Amino acid sequence: MPALPAAPESKINDPAAAEVSPETQAQAPVPQLITNRQQAIQAGILIDVTEDAKKLGLTFPITVTKPLWDIGIAPIEGISEQDKTERLRDVLMAFRLRLAGQTTLSPLIDFPAMLALPPGGVPQPVPLFALIQPDEQNRATATLLLPNEVSATITPMN
């Protein structure tokens, strides 16, 4: 039997293994280090909902993470402003009710919010969390987030 020819050497480019030229490095955007709440709001990572929260009696700054906003508040493109307002009010009210039932304040509070996922469906309890932290002036702030975001917010002490 004749020998089969050897397979040609693979020419598949691996972007991870490719060398980066100095010109490419200069063009690549440098990620900005976000070190405080205001920078996160400006970057679009957090959505400030403090004014809406004040209408419900919450007296401290409150933000919502972008993933919670995209999934729970504005889950589809074209959702009306009234629907967004109602969905946000439901989440904030659920948080407020949970706070009212707390005897001691913890830095991480779980609470269920009734949300219709997708919009128009039957509302069901969705587990959410609030991370309570001090701001630069040592005042309490709250960030509302999804359960899968909790581990990303906890920083080891050592």
C-alpha cells in the first residue's frame, strides 16, 4: 500500500497566542478603574434610582445594577416608561418592606420582588439582594442586585 502524504501543517491563527505589536497596544482601549459609586453610575454599571426611592420613603441613595435593570426593570426593548416605572416601584417597595421587617441591619439583605418575566406574564417572586455600604462621606447607600452578582461584590478581608 502506498504511503499517504503527510497532512499539511495547520495554519489556524490563535488570537490568544498571537504577538501584539506596539502599534496595536497603543490603539487598544485601556479599561478604566472604577473605584467609587459615582464612577460606576457614570460608566453605566449602576443606575441611580434614588429619586424614585425617595418617593417611596427610602431616604438614602439607591442604585440598581445594569444586569438587574436589563432583566427585571427593562427586560425588552420598547417597554413603556410607565411599565419601567411600575416595575422599578415594585422592586423598591419589596426592598422597603424587607427593611421595615429587619430587626438588625446586615450589609447584605435578601428580599423577594414580584416581577413578570417576561413582561406580560404572571408575576412571580424573584430573589434579589441589597448590598448596604458606606459612601465617601460614610453615609449608607444601597445597591440592588441579582443573586448571581452577589459573589462578585464580596471582597475577602485578607
